Amino acid sequence: VLSLSETGGKSWLRYELILVLIFVLGMGMLNSILYYARKAIAAIYHRNPQARTEKDDIASTALKLLKQGNNSISNSTVDTSFMHLSQSIRESLKNQHMEPLEVLNRMQKMGVTPDVHSYNYLLEGCINAKNFHTATQLFMEIKDQHSPIAPNTSTYNIYMRGIIEAINSGEHVDISMINDLLIEMRSKEIQPTLVTLNTILEACMIAGSPEMAWKYFNQLPLEYRIERDNTTYNAIVIGIRVNDKLTPVLDLFYPSILAYVEAKSDTIDDILINGLIDIYGKCGNLEKIDILISVLYKCKKKLSLVTFGKLISIYGQQRKGGRVKETYHLMLASGVEPNEITYGCIMEAYLKCDLINDVESLYAEVQAKKPECCNIVIYTTLIRALAKKRDFGRVIEIYEQMKTSPKNKLNRIAFNSLLDCCVKCGNYKKMSEIFEDMLKETSKIPKSQGIESDSVEPDLITYSTPVSYTHLTLPTSDLVQISVYAVSFKNTN
């Protein structure tokens, strides 16, 4: 510099310094532009599916096909290396030993970038395999602030479904985390959907937190303009059926349920109707059932065969013989044809109400109109009814018919009903013969059949029946014979 100054090069130096300064500033600006451009491209790359290349979507496509059980993935879409990865995922799902973190690591080594859908499929796979610890790890990785992808509504819905599965599997779950998840969704501007609402309600009810369920039942539809549907109310019913202690809570939701049934009578499903009937029938609250049925009739909603069967069974349990008859005739008037299961329910209800003549009349009706419906349940119910009126001759007649019927193979319940009839009628000789027949039938069934092998095998009721009627006078010889029977058959309880 001094040399240039002395030789008059001061003007040249000034221009050189200006050029250097412009170059430095230009490089700095270029670096800044490239930095922000890279960030913008990355944001588009991870959040806009249309900006992704075909290879980037391989993970999502293959995992979706694997989830649906599709084993034929086109080679034009998936290369050989990814086919190997796909096979590994498929085997992991099949054997319920999925390690999603290892799968993701292998994807990265292969240069395949998973998107949020890929993460969601892996998260769902963990939950289906009941690997809740790994599912939580994966969920935390997805929503981490340094994660290259952003979670979506499905991510949270899947994880909330995992909470339900964990509770059902006996895992200890702090249900208050639902509130934390909703706060996270709001902070990330992720919109809860109807699926979110229904999943939260079911989780809260199964976990025994009806207060939280009631809170979100009212809050979410207003805040996010979510319209409740059948599944919303089914979630409440499912939770109560799982936890009987919550039955009184149903009264809280009942007005809303009735309003929904009345408003959506055309689309209401039997699952909700039958669930409500089951719950109130179990606790004997016929008033609530009557209100529901009256609303359905008001809306001209046709009851299904299953619904009629449930009503008849409940009225029978409550010894409401008149209601049983009324419901049966109403079913026929509605054009709903009973099947063998419904006939069995009606006969059982008549029997519980001591309507023995009605049991016999219905049996005669079935024999005349639908003989193919006369199954072992109907025969057994008839035997129990005849035993009540001590019609021993008719019982033996039915027994002989059953022995020659290939369709109605005698089982343990039928044999126990026959033995009970013999004891009630005091015919111990016939009781011995029937018991011998029972042992013969048991010996015909191979032990290799597992559960089916004990369908005729005598149980505690079989041996207790002869001595359960203490008001009867049994000869000593008969008591001895009963004891011999009890010890003659091995492996009995």
C-alpha cells in the first residue's frame, strides 16, 4: 500500500478495495438466498405430496399395499432393494414383531424418504401388534420439533385409537393425556375431525372417565363444527357395556340420544338401538326401553329381528309374560319372520314366565310351519317346560325323537334337562338309563377334538341333579348308585 501510494497508485487501490467489498457482500447475499431457498424447498418437499418424486412415495405406496394385504406390488413402481424391505415389513406385521425404528433406519440407508403416511402406517402396525411402547416412541419422533415431517390428524387419531387398545389390553393409561394431545393439535393448527371426537369419547368411557367424555361430547362439536353421527353415540354405549358401573351415566346422554334417533331415524343403525336395549335390559329399566321403542314407532322405524329377540328375552327375564306375547304378535304383524334363534328366545321367555301351555303351543306351531327350525335348544326348552308340569311320558317321547334325529345331536344341557325331569318325576330307573346313554355318547367323541370333546361329558350339574331335591325320598340303593356314577367317570370336576 505504501509503495502504491508513493508511486501514485492511490486511485487504483481504492477501486480494488471497492471490488473486493462488493464480492464479499455478493457471496454473503448468495449464501443467504440459497439457505432460505433450501428451507422453502424442504417445507414444500415434506408437506406437498405433489412436489414429491415417484421414488419418494415408494415407502407410502408399498406400506399402504402391505396394510391392505396386497402381495402383488408392481416392479415398475418398487425396485428390488425396496421389495426386500417390503418383505421384511410384511413378515414383521405377520409375526407381530414390528420394529418401526429399524424399518425407518433401513429406509434412510436405501435413500427412501418416508412421508407422514408411511409413519402413520407403521404407527398403526405397532398398535395392531399391541406394541404400545414402540408406538409411543414412534409417535414422539413424528411430532418432535426436529422431525423432517409434520404429524397430521390421522397421526393423532391412530395414537388415540392406540390408547383404547392399551386400556383394553390391561395397560395403565393416564387418560388425561387426551387433553394434552388436543392442546398439541391446536398449537400445530391440526383440525380435529369426527373420528377424533368418536375416538376420544370411547377412550374416556372405557377408561371410566364419563366427566371427560361429557366435556368433549359438548365442547368439540361446538368448537370445530363437528356433526355427531351413529358412531359418536355408539362410542358412549360401547364404553358403558365394557364398564357396567357407568350405566347410570347413560341417563346423562339419553336425551341427546333420543333426539338424534328421532332426527336421524332413516340412518340410525341397529348397533346403537340394540346396545341401549341391552344396557337398560341388564339393569331392568324397562321404562327407558319403552321410551326408546315409542320414539322408534313414532318415527315409523321398523324394528329388526334381532331387536325383537332382545326385547322378548328382556321381558322374559323380568317375568313380563304379557309383554312377551304382545311383542311376539307385534313382530309377526310387522312382517318380521322369526328364525330358530328367535323361536328359542320366545320359548325360553314363556318358560321363565311359567307359561307352559304357550311353550307347547309355540312348539306345535313351529313343528307345523317350520319344522327345520326345531333345533336342540327348542327341544331342550320344551323338555324343561314339560318337566315343570311333570309330563314324564311326553318328555320320554321327545327324547326318543331327538335320539333318532341326525340334526339335533344331544348335548350336555339336553341330558341334564332330561335327568332333571326324571328326578322331578321320581323315575330313577329311567334316570340311570339316560345317564348311561350320556356316558356312551361321551365315549364316541375323540379326545383330540378339544373343546368339543366335553360337550356331552357329565359335569357338576349332572351329578348334583339327583341329590338336589332334598324334599324327595331317595332309597339308599339309588344314592349308592349315584355315588358309583360320580366316581366311575374320570377327569370330572
